[in-house]
Amino acid sequence: MGVVLETVELTKYFGVVKAADGISVRVEEGELVGIIGPNGSGKTTFLNLITGYVRPARGSIWYRGKDITGLSPRVVTRMGIARSFQIPQLYGGLTVLENMLVALAIRAGRSGEFWRPLQEDARLEEAMQTLSEFGLEGAAAQGVSSLAEGERKLLDVALSFALKPRLLLLDEPTSGVSVKDKFEVMDRLVRVLKSSGVTTVFVEHDLDVVMRYAERVLVFQEGRVIADGPPGIVLSDAEVKSAIVGTG
């Protein structure tokens, strides 16, 4: 086991808003870490800083012992960090399988080429295998616009997973998913991620999901981490309850 991600005094302000106010966090290899906090507490900004979409004003970001502060999203992805968004970033005019083939083309550094010539047998086999891991093989020929929200979320993560990351960042994986489907989606995600050993950090608003799946929880408030520990302990803390649900 080793440190996969470390941030040191990570700071970013948007005007007077403290989106990141000296965040120092370490994530160990293989961990499944949940991030919670009220709206505007800096959760998504933290992911944006790690992935290069936002540059910090101060502080540093270390990935597997290398300083990646300020690197572009493309370079960060190539180093082994993948990101799934709150709103799935899918190619709406393509099928599920075609979306996966595009992801594999990007991983191979061939994203500038049209994807159709990339449908050789080995690539098709890998695409179908990845879809199968996420329970989407039966939807391979469907257009993504016809998928249910839970399937769209799974596909979005599957596309990130196809990049073979060592660190996967998920932004609200159950957002928009029905109450009856959210645990099925998370069961599938966590099973694949744990079996592959991918270190995962996920932002989530649903405390039931956090309690059930996170091994460790970070609580953000006004750009700071106010609690860090096992979900059962963190979510019973009075300060956390006050910050998250407004009760002391």
C-alpha cells in the first residue's frame, strides 16, 4: 500500500468565495473515499483542481509521488487519473458500444482519428468485456439517448474505467438515479472498482450511499475539510450533522 493522491495546502478562491482553503488530504492505494458537504463547500472544485480543470492559487497536488500541480487535464488523464462527471459526458449520437470504442481510441492516443476503423476484433472484444463488467453488454447496440439514467451513469463510469486509471474520481454517481435503482448502480460500480483495485474518490449528496459504500469520509465546509474518518463515526459527529443537515 502507498499514497496515491496527496494535496498540500491546496487553495483556490473565486472572488471572495473560498472554494479550497488549504486542503491537505492523503488517499491510500485501493481506498474508496466519499466526499460530502453542503452546496458550495468546494467538493467539485477539489476534483477540478486534481484533474487540471482549475489551477490552484497556492499549494500542490501529488499523484503517486509526482507533482502534478497545474498540469493539463489531458496530461493528468494520461498519467492514470480518470474522471466521471455529475452529468454523464456521453456521445449522444452514438450507440453504447460506439461510445466505448471512442474511449478505447482515446486511451490509445488515436482520438484525432475517426473511430470506425478502430473496430478490429481485439478492440471490440475489450469493449464488450468492459461493458459486460458494468452490466451493459445487452445495451451495446442501443443509442445512449435511450438509456435509463442509472444506465447512463454506469456507462459514464465504464468509459472512464476503460482508460485503465489508477485513480478514479466520481462526481455524484447516483445523482438523477431513482431511489430504487441507486443501490443497484452503486453495487455494480463498487464491485468492479474493488475487484480491479482502482483507488476511488467520489462526491456524493446521498448520505445513505455514503454510509453504505464509503470506507472513509471527508466532510467539506467552506473549502475546508472539517472531518475525516470512518463513515459511522464521521456522520454521527455533531459538527458534521450541523454542516450537512442543519442539526446540532
